[in-house]
Amino acid sequence: MTWAKIITAISILVILFALAYGLFYLGIAGPPAPTSLRSLGAKYLEYMLGNNKYYTASSPEGVTAILWDYRGLDTLYETMVLFAAVIASVLIYREYLEKRETRTRPRGLSLIVRSVSKIILWLTIIVSVGLGLTGQLTPGGGFVGGAAFAVVPVLVLLAYSVAYNVKLGITKNRALLQRTIALLCLSAIILIPLLFSGYVFQNQLKPGTSFCYPGRFLDGTPLGGNLFFLNTAELFAVAGAFTLAFILLGLIAGAREEAP
Amino acid sequence: MNDLGIIFWIYAWLIVLANTGVALYGLITRPSLLKKIACLTILADTSFIILALIGYRFTYPVKPYILTTWNPSEADIQRLVASSVDPLPPTLTITAVVINLSITILLVFLAIRLYEIYGTNSVKKISMLKKQERGAGEG
């Protein structure tokens, strides 16, 4: 055993000890095994569909209300990080952006895999779109739906080939376009209140302005104001971004196989 | 809270510590870039478990943070607050999951590029090749 290994082992143990000490003795994570709710979480739950017209998010789902309303700017910057990362990864392989997908050989796995993945494909599409569009009512939302939807091109890529993705109409240029349009929609939803002398990222009624996104559908189902629209835009944006990245990965792998 | 709850609580935190140890060990000692990325993902997933544990509460009945009535009365809201888990840690988890996914994609692309340039994914071999290149440049 070399000195480097001993030092590594000791440092990992020290880090773990510090983590355990902080968690168990200093109580950084709050009291062990809490039985009551923290006051901040309780306030969010009280206000999200409550009667206070200035504090409500008009959504019965706590996480979506916090994600896009109470801590909306947080999520906006997170979206920026996501797209910066995806754009950076695409730029690393920018020569593949000009390359056409159809040049790669159409190949695929066996018939059993293809048949099974065809069923799973449709299930994934239905579940992910459902997750994305009902984010203001049930657990889910744009991020979850979009990330689930990104499984579709990967599945097609693995079971069939990049060429089959093109046949289905899933190309990297379309993914890039979809992502860009979805992001523009997202910014528009955030900026629209400014046109009506509201605030940036405003959802429900706030003091000093009469602007308010519709809180309910016509039949009384909670719409969450802009939460529904933001979730929808985010669904398409995240799905587009990840589809783009995965198609590029498939193209790189295809080019590697074709090379002598 | 009963004894079973305490046992589960300690067990879950021990798992978190063990996971952190495994991930850190892999991150530091494994030379392969892909293994480093995998360990980084394990570390991120461990932090999601930590967030889930922080947000959980030992009460009965424990419910998710969702109102099931669309026109809730004050009593409905108080009932939810009395039995719901904390909604803030799951929110942070969603944010972290997406960031983790995008960072992983970026790292995978970088690793593939490095593999194309040097023909290997091992950071040790890459640094050796780099030294050889520098030596050839000086000589």
C-alpha cells in the first residue's frame, strides 16, 4: 500500500466523520426524525391554494407552486444552467451539427427488442406528456416530463438506429428549434405581466397591479396561473435539449463505428 | 415515533454515509473518466436521498404535499399541514436532478472528446501522453 492510498483513505474517512458529526450531533439537517413540519414548508402549504389573494399560487400541488411561483427565479437560473450545459456539450462537437443524420447505417437490435421498445415508446410518450401537462395538479411538471420524454429518442437510437429517428421526424435541427421556441415562450410568459404594468415573473394578483394570470380553467380546475404554461414550455424545452444531446451522442457513436 | 422508525432513520443515514464514501473513493482513486462520472452521479443521487430524508416527517398518516380538494376550506388546509411532508426539499431535488443530468451530459461529451484525442479514458495515461508530447516538443 502506497502513501497516496493511505492518505486518500484517511481523508475520505475524515470527510465522512465530519458529515456524520454535522448531521447527528450539530443537527445541520434539523432534528433527527422530525415529527412536525418546518414553519417555511407549512407556510407554503397554507398559501398555495389558500384564500389570501396576494399569496396564493392557485395550485394544489406544493412542489410546482414553490418551483415556479414562490422560488421562480431560482428555477429560471437553473433552466439557464441546463441550457448552458447542453449548448456547451453541443459546441464541443459542433462539427456534427452540420452532419446529416441519414448518412449513418440503418441498423438495429433483434425483432424482440424492437417490438418491446415500440410498446414502451408509446407508454413513455403518454406518461411524460401527462406528467408535464398536469404538473400543477399532481406530482410532475416540466422538468420531470421533459426528462422522461428524452428517453424516447434514446430508446429509438438503441433499438433501431439514428436513421430510424430521422424517419420518425426526430432530428437534431428540429430538437434545437423546439428547444429555442420553447425557451422563447418561457421568456414571453415571464415578461407578459410587464406589458400590463405587472411584475416580472408575476403569477397571481399582487399589490399595486391589476394583472393576474387565470387561476382556474373554465370548469374550475386549478390552472395555477402561469404554472401550467411554464410547465408546458419547460416540457418541450427540456425534451428538446436532451433529445439534441442524445442524437449527437448517437451520431458520434455511429461515426466511430463507420471509421476503419 | 416507534423503535422501528428510529432503526429505519439510523439505517437510512448510514446508507447515505456509505454511499458518500463509495462515491468519494471512486472519484479520487479511479483513473477512468467514465468511472469518475459514474461516481459523481452516485454522489449527486446520495444528496437527493439526504434531501428526501430531511423533508420526511415521522407522523401518522404521512401524506404528500398535495391538496386533494380544489376548493379547500381552512380545515382542509390545516389537515394537509398536519400530515404533509415538507414540500421544499423535493423542490430542491427536482432542481438538482436536472442540473445533475445536464452536467453529466457535458462531462460525457468532454470524456468522449478526450478519448478521441488521446485514445484512452484514463487520466493517468492522458497525463503520461501529455508529458511525452511536451518532451517531444522540447527535444
